[in-house]
Amino acid sequence: MTARVVVADDQSVVREGIVMLLGLLPGIEVVGSARDGEEAVALVAEVAPDVVLMDLRMPRCDGVEATRRIRAEYPNTQVVVLTTFAEDDSLFPALEAGARGYLTKDAGGDEIVRAIEAVLSGEAGLSPAVQRRLLERVTTARAPAGPPAGEQQLPDCLTPREAEVLVLIAEGLSNPEIARKLHISQATVKSHINNLFAKTGVRDRAQAVRYAYVRGLAHPPGTSFT
């Protein structure tokens, strides 16, 4: 059986290269390509592919949101993420959104074919690096509660990443600046901000800055310590 595939990536050179590679692989037919998540969703509605190879960092609609919409509206189309980094801030939201496969862009043709075949068979198509991250996540989740000796316990159940975003807010960084500094999407930044606002009870960035100062997570500019 030939798998009908759509490629979504905002970088023209990368997108065209992936399309060219897929054209050389057995059992795969590329039926379209998209420059962002909005185009990917529209293309799925038009051509009903079996699989979308989805980049995550794209304008207008990022890969996580596009994956969520595709899986909700077109459940017969599977999504395999094909992105640059296997990092937690993109990996777990993508899988939670419904992606069944996750590969980094250094994957070879054989690995891409195996991932596509796996998701079409109802299995997960994950690279070895991603499988390790998932195993680490499960292991960490099963570990006894409480921080290691000597490690700061974060207030209000903030995660380390949420605390990191809070500190950058206190430093005056905008959402796009935070996204660039942490190498995550702006959508992920907004998600972290919404979560930390809910946990801490603050209503805006000014209150968030004050919270960070009061809880000792950040210090006012010009403050010196000995």
C-alpha cells in the first residue's frame, strides 16, 4: 500500500528537500506541501492524506496546534512530527495534541519510512532519542515526591520551566524574546504563562514581576548582594 503524505515546514529549502527525499522512498506518495500550520490543516481537508510530516515551529499556526486540529477534525490522518530538536517543550505537547510519531530532521529515509508504517499500523513511530526522553519522563514521574537535598523548592507547584519563564518576565522580556531565548515556540511560552498565572493567582505581568521579587525568584534591577 502506498502512503499518501503531506509535508508541512515553513522553510522552503527544508520543505523541498524533504519532498524530494520522500519521492525517492518506496511506498510513499507526496500529495502536497504546506508552509505553515494553517495551510497544513486546509490541505488535509482538501486531499485527505494518510500522514502529515509536521514541523513544529511555523508562523500563523504552529505544529502543535495544527496537529491538534487535524486529529480532532480529520482523525483518519496521522501526524508524524519532523523537527530539529527533541526537547520536552515541544515533544510532550505534540504527543498530547495527537502526534503518533516524532522524529528529528537528522532521521534517514529508512527511519522516516518505518515511522510512517508504524503510525499507519496503529503503533508509535518514535526515534530512539525520543523514546529515551519518554522513558526518563516516566521514571521521573514515578520518583518519590520532593526536591533533592539542597535544591530550591519552587512555590505554588511551579515547574522549573514555568519558574524560568517567570524570571524572564521579571527581566522585562517579551513573549517573542522569551521564545527565542528558550528555543521554544511563542505558543508554548503563552501556555507556560497561563499556567503560572493560574498557579500563582496573578492577573497580569506586573503582578507576576512582583510575585517573582517577593518569592525570591528574581531581584529588582540594581540590587546588589554580598
